[in-house]
Amino acid sequence: MEWLVQRVTSIYLGVFVIYLIVHLVLNPVKTYASWSGYFARGGVRLAWALFFASLLLHAWVGLRSIYLDYVKPTWLRFTVTIATALGLLALGLWAANILILGAA
């Protein structure tokens, strides 16, 4: 299951980054108003929300696998895993705050 999550999230991340590069090259954002207008569309916010969710999930699965393989003391693995989970949760809440309140 973890293998599938890594592959699906990496595909979405890659496609989204390519879309973003092409979009910003063809339609450069020069002012705050144009950036705000870009984010005012619901589809754009949804795509960014999926991007952040994919990024956080991809990071979680990858880091968790590294911890399970290379961090041998159980107490240290638990501590590092909890710290990572809390950090990724904080980043997810920050991204959600930006996407929800930034659109208002």
C-alpha cells in the first residue's frame, strides 16, 4: 500500500509542478491582484490543496520508511516519528489556513 501511495503522490506532484511552471511562464503573476484572482477560482484552490496533501503524504510515507529502516532504538524511532508527524501536521494546517483564509 505504501508503494502505491508513493507512486500516486509522486505522479500528481510531478504533473502539478509541470503545470505550474508552464502556467507561470505563459501567464506571469505580476501583482497581488492577479495572484489573488488566480487563487479566487475554486478549481485552483482544490488543485493546490491536493498538491499540499500529496506532498505531506509523500513526505510522511518516505520519512516513516527511512525511520523504520535506519533508526534502531525504539524510543528514538518513536520520538522522531512523533516529531515528524507533528511537524507535517503543522505544515498541513498552515497550508489549509492559507488556502481557506487567503481566498476570503
